[in-house]
Amino acid sequence: MKLGGWGRFGAEDTALTAPRDGSEAAEALTRGPVIARGNGRAYGQSAVGKTTTISTRNLNKMVSFDAKKGELVAEAGVLIGDIIDAFLPRGWFPYVTPGTKFVTLGGAIAADVHGKNHHIEGSFGQYVTWIEVMEADGTVTRCARNKNRKLFEWTIGGMGLTGVILRAAIRLRPVESAWIRQTMVPAANLRDAMRVFEANHDATYSVAWIDCLATGDALGRSLVMLGEHATAGDLDVTRARRPLAIPPKRKLSVPFDMPGFMLNGHTVRAFNKLYYWKGCRAEGESLVDWDSYFYPLDSILGWNRIYGRKGFLQFQCALPLSTARDGLTALLSAISEAGQGSFLAVLKRLGAQDSRFSFPMEGYTLALDFPATTSALALMDWLDGITLDHGGRFYLAKDARMGADTLRRADPRVGEFAEMRGQKGRAETFQSVQSERLKI
């Protein structure tokens, strides 16, 4: 079948198999090379096998929970949303979550996803206790920080290229309510936005939407959203009766592919002006339910169809703290000059992270969506160059078009990662369309 990523760009022919247990997963390895795939929310082809793709969606059982440790053992195909549905009513929430709850546990580990709290609480992998990985010969190895440590560290952020993640143990955080105390802070430009991030470094959550078509003194104008888990004492009488519940919400959906001409510089510019204006009117503190704060796009089912039949591409880079302001200014200036703004432009502050192959570094990360057009591809090549000039790196979970040379120039860890892949038959057994393109 044809299989692609969430961006719907660059679908490839692959055989898809969905094992129901470890023995069936081991049998699938004989049809290799293979790559594991969770819920298909990576934007490009990192979860598309050149020959065979192993879906983990049938490996979706929660095995056990230790309430004293807050530790959940679950299979790789369990969704983050499944975990929240099961454990938020009991007063538990994931320590780290990406911008969608429709990511599997295995996918979250393989991409070492980060959230709005990376600046102080790190990435998903820091809350993983152990992982069970099926290696190239079909054997299952349990790895942790104190056992088979190298496999553990390479698997977190290794994009599924160390083996098939079958199950894992992760820690959850205790919470008193399902609500977030959000503080909306409009920022007049990029300098102002970065000042807000740095002044609120102790906020548990922080994220900014950026108007990437603003120019001049307004370049990088933003809405910075700070957040804290609300305590029972923060709630009014009505919410306090059921602090771990939120009212049901109607889901919207995009029932068909939107015409490509609808997303252009004019419509994006108009959307950005309206969104910034509404954000300014909402300045200050308010109570927001967890779903709206962490997953605003999940409320629109099939939102990737907004970009039309050709799909879309995401560019996401991380820039070190020392060059972030100059690098972000150059990136936003290039986007504005090209007139190809993204209405899903997100800026986050990242904290320090020492890891084998994970994406985050201390500094800032900028994520942008573009319709898959020839001009957008050219712009993204330009953005690659700016990122390289400022010592940045790229997020493989979002990549659908980067070249191997660009990756190696951005990340000196690639050589050691490829060397590890050459051991124990990993490179021959575990391959994705992305890994082949990037020669890792």
C-alpha cells in the first residue's frame, strides 16, 4: 500500500503488517528491512518502511500501574490520549506531551518528544524507566539507565532505528485538576517575546504562537502562553465539584481536501492579524482545560487536509541560546521576504539536554508548516542554510525532505549513530524511507 506521514507528502509503497504479540512481530522481521510505526503522526517518512512497515497499534494494552511511584507499564501502541483518558480521572497526567495526544508511547520514545515544559522538565525520555526492544535477531532486550544503558540511550530519540519498541515503563505526574492556569502575554516583536520567555523561565509551561509574516518593528510579534496545573484551590465552586473532569466538547472535522489556492500569503496574513488581535483581547490569566491548552489542533479532526491533496511540510529547528536571537531574526526575515507565512508557527524555549541522538538543545525551537509547493521547498532549503549558519539542528520527526549532507553538517552525532546502527545487524534490519534518504 501507499503509506506516508501526517504531512501527506512523499507517500511510498510498503507492505504493512500489524502483529498482535511479540512472536508475530519477530516473524515480521524476516520480511525486512522493517520499521515500526505507531499512529502515523510523524510528519514525514520516518515511520514508513522501504520494504515492510510494522504497525504497533494492536500492541495497545496497559499492563500495570504503581500508584506509589506513579509508574505505568504499557505496550508501545497505547496512545498518549489513552493514558490521559485512563489516568487523569485518577489524578495523573504525562510529565511531557507533544502537541498532539494521538501519538503512541513507542513513537513518543522513538522521537523523544518534547513539550511546552522542556526548559525546566526536559523531554519524554527523562520519564522513561525502562524499554523492551526487539532486536534484529528477534530477541527482546529490556534496557534501562542501569541495564543495557547504551541501547536505552540510543533508543530514546533513535527514530525506531535500534529495534522495535514493544513496551515500556513511564512515570506520570500527580495533578489536582484537569485545568491549566494560562497567562496570555502579547509580545510586540521577537525581542519582546524572548524577553517574556526568559523572565518567566520558572513557569512550568510556555509556548508562543508567532505571526511570521509581520515585518519591521513588529517582526516576530507573538502571543506567549504560560501555564501551570491548576490546584483544587484555583477552581470556582462549579469546577471544584469535579476537578478532574472537563465539559464535553464538540469536535470539528475537515471532511475533504481544501483547494490549494485557499492557503496563500493573503489568507495567512489575514488569519495572523485576526489571531493576534484576539490574543491581545485575551491578555491576562484564565482557566483553560487541559485539552485546549496542550492540544488545540486535536479539536479539528483531519486538520492536515486543510493543505489540500498535495499535503504540507513542516520545518522545525533548534538554535543554541547564544545564536538564537540572530538566527530566529534571520529565519523570520526570510519567511516574510518570501511571503510564504505559516499560520501554525510555534516558538518554544528549550532547556539543556545531554542525549545520544535526541533533538533538543538549550536554546529555542521554531516550528513552521508550509503547503507542499515548489516555492516552499526552495524556501525551506534557504531556512536550512540559516539554521546551519547559526549552529542549529533539525527535528527528524518533522522532516520529509532534508538531505543527508544537511543533517551531517547540523549534527556531528550522526557518525556515532550510524556506527551503532552497523552493529548487531541493525542497519540491515531496521530501515525507514527517511533513514535511507539521510544515509543513517
